[in-house]
Amino acid sequence: MMNWKLVVTALTVILIALIVAMRGERTPVATQVTDDAALQAELIMERPIEALNSIWIEELTWIEIRDRMADGTNTVIIPTGGIEQNGPYVAMGKHNYVLQGACEGIARELGNALCAPIVKLVPEGGIEEPTGHMRYPGTISLREETFQAVLDDVASSLHAHGFEHIVFIGDSGGNQDGMAVVADRLNERWEKSTAHYIPEFYDNAGVQRVMEEEFGIFEESEGFHDTYWLTAMQMTVDPSSVRYEERVAAGRASINGVSLTPLEKTIEVGTRLMQYRIDNTSQLIRDVTESTH
């Protein structure tokens, strides 16, 4: 769909550039007008190839994003994860793997949304005198003010491009307060409810309830920062990230008294739990975005 307002603006700038060129002017102003004309011409160029079927901004070209927005994509989701210790079997990027599946599903369910790159670095504990997850090798922590500044800059960049709704979701407890603060700050600055923090995405109790009621699976903690229900969701994205084959070979393919074998069964459970999160979050995003029009 052609953005006619942009076309008219571009053609106006090009016309001015042609007039300047005909006069033979070579002043800084003339050069700037010519450069602006070239940019405007580029901004309205037609997409030369078939568009990629992706919802991830980092995978799309700027033309594909422009065209999606022209066709009604007005929402962008900013997911926040983390790099932290997750027991002896699960990769440090646990939350980021889960968000790969969750944000993909939410954006496609909404139909008018894209996903920003996952913010993988978040507050994980004190750095100089390590606290929390920072007591374990490999954990990467941001100061709270750094985390909030990153969220602010990412959201502001997307807002500047014309996205009407900026949505924050997070898959780790330490991310929640920062997202809420930044959303409030942005709405105050923009003087309208454009930024939305969805705390219900992090509904771990709801996920556990679905697992217990629908599959009859109950856990008893073994003391690790690891759970069957989250491992199951992570396995729908990448079983190697929970060292599935290595655990099977070592006779350690279980967590909190629940077996991860057979693989197909755990992925079935994880898919259902992931869908629970996708459905709930999608509806909440629809509610808040529709109420602010």
C-alpha cells in the first residue's frame, strides 16, 4: 500500500531540488536539498523482492517494515529476558529461548504486531559485590538505571518511526519493575497511552495451574533454579538448550521429580503451556491497545 502523504512530500522535495540544480547553485543549502530529495526518493521506492515472512524486526528489511506499517502493523513488542544461572543443566539464556517462542506466537496471533530484538541483558544482581545470580559464573547484569535507559531508547526509536503501541513483556522477575517505570515515563513524555507494560505475561502460577490440571504433573523442588514447566516451554524452541540428550545419556533427564522423557511428551506439554501464555497475553494486548484509540 502506497503512503501518498510520503509520496507528495518526496515529490515536492525532488521538485525543489530540480529547480536548485537548474539554477546551478552549489551552496550548502542546495546540497542539503539535493540530499533530502535523494533520501525521499529512496524512502518511497517499491520493494524489489518478495517480503520475508517474519515478525522479528532484526530479520526484516526497512522496506518490509515500512510496508507492514502501511498495511496496518501498528504495534511492536519489546521482550526482556536475561543471562543468568539456571542450575546445572539449563543454558544461561533460558528466558531468551522462551521469549523466542512466546513473542513469535503473540505477534502472529495479534496479526498487527512485530517483535523488537529480545533485550537479553537485564538486572541480575549487584556487580561490584556480587549478589543474586551474579554469584554464579557467566551471569551478566545491568544496573537498573542502565536497563531502564536501554528500554527507553529502544521504545523511543520505534515510536519515532510511527508505531502507535509499544508493548513491554518480560520473562524474569527482576525485569518487571523497570518495564513498569519506563512505560509510565514514556506515556507521560508522549502525553498519551502509547507504552503498555503487560505484567500478566509473567503469570508463572497460571502456567503451573494449567500443567497440573490438564496433565496431572506436579513438581517438588530439588533446590535448583530450574522447573519442569519452564524447561518444557524452552524445549519447544531448542531441546539442546536444556541439554536433553546429555541428560538422557547421564541418567539425569528429570527435574523436580518429573521426567523429561519421552521428548515428544515434554514438547507436547511445553507447547500447551506456551500457547496459554500466547493466548492470555495477546488478549491483554488487544484490550489495552483498543481501549486507547
